[in-house]
Amino acid sequence: MNNAITITELIGKEQILAQLHLVQQLTAGITRSKYSEMLDTMLANGYRQVGAFENGQCIGISGFWINTKIYSDKYVELDNVIIDEKHRSKKVGKLLCDWIINEAKQKGCKIAMLDAYVENKDAHRFYFREGYIIRGFHFLKSI
């Protein structure tokens, strides 16, 4: 089944914007205008995105950043791994994550990190299967 699924890096803002329908499955209410505005800043700061395509249709995406922090050295951060609800359980998430991890290794990263919403139990099960551990808390404060 996965033979028909290909992973491709989305190049440029327009290719990324074209997958807004997937972002809206995770972030209800986000508009094209707001996403476009956010992408301007994100892309300027090194944001990249890959898509999973089946028969020419994008069925999953994941963004990622490569950066450096004192506690981790060079790392990759996966950002919003989103699989179309009609295409889950096809190992699309694994294909996307594996592509990103391979890219990160080529760029010299030694660690991968991500955030997952506390209530997203399906994502937790997936990341545990993929070998991720919970290392700390991610705190937020509105300002």
C-alpha cells in the first residue's frame, strides 16, 4: 500500500499554502490569510515542510526546523505532523518522520524533538512506538 505514497519536500510558500486543508484539520479556524502571514516569518527562520502524496494528492504533511540549543546541540524539531483523517493508519506519519530524520542526520543533527498536545493520545502512542520519550514539560503563557 505504501508503494504509492511518495514523500516530497514542498518548496516555497505557495506549495506549502496549497496544503492549508490539512493544517485546518489540526488547527480549526486558521485562515489562508493568517497561515500566509505566519509562513512569512516561519520560512524566514528556516521552516521547511514535506508532504506525503498518493496518486497526486497530498494526504499528509510535516513541518520541521533544524536549529541548535544549549541542552541539545544541533537538533531537528518536527512541527505539526498532520495526516488527513481519511488516510490514517497507512503508515504515512512514519514515512514523513523517517524522511525528516534522514534529512536531519545528513545535516548533522543528533536529536529529534517535538511537541504533542496533551489531549492527543493517538499521537502519543505513535511517538512512543517511534522511540520518542517524554523529557520535560513545554510551558505556555499568554502575553
